[in-house]
Amino acid sequence: RVHMEEDTGKSLHVGGATGRIHGADYSLLDYNRAGIPLVEIVTKIVPGTGKYAPEVAKAYVAELRDILRGLKVSDVKMEQGSLRC
């Protein structure tokens, strides 16, 4: 399934040991990406992968990245946030 959505921004939790909201001293809201369209792809579980599920997921994302790059619909740079998983 593919869902088309709109990014709403993100919360940044400052202080505390985990960087999560529980135990944080305060939170900041980053609206830098607000309004940016995004596509969310939801897949079925691949039965029988067991302990290899992380490797299967990695291969799936790598293949998807190559397809999106080949079609020139995205630069799919995780470090810039154009591909998140």
C-alpha cells in the first residue's frame, strides 16, 4: 500500500538520557519540513524470514532506493531526509 501524506514537522526533546519526551527538560518543535509532501509505503510481512528479517528489510529498501533513483522521482538521500525508513 502507498499513502500520500504531508510532513507536519518533528519534535526535538532536549535533556535527559534518552532524548525522548519522558525525562526531557524541554521540547522544541521543528517545522522546517512542514507542508512537504511525502509517500509512505507499507509492505506485508515476509513469512519465514525469522532472524534474517533485518537483512531482508535492508535489501528491500536498497532495491526500492535504486528504483526511485533510476526513475528520477527522488534523490533518495537518507542523510538529507528524502528517504526515511
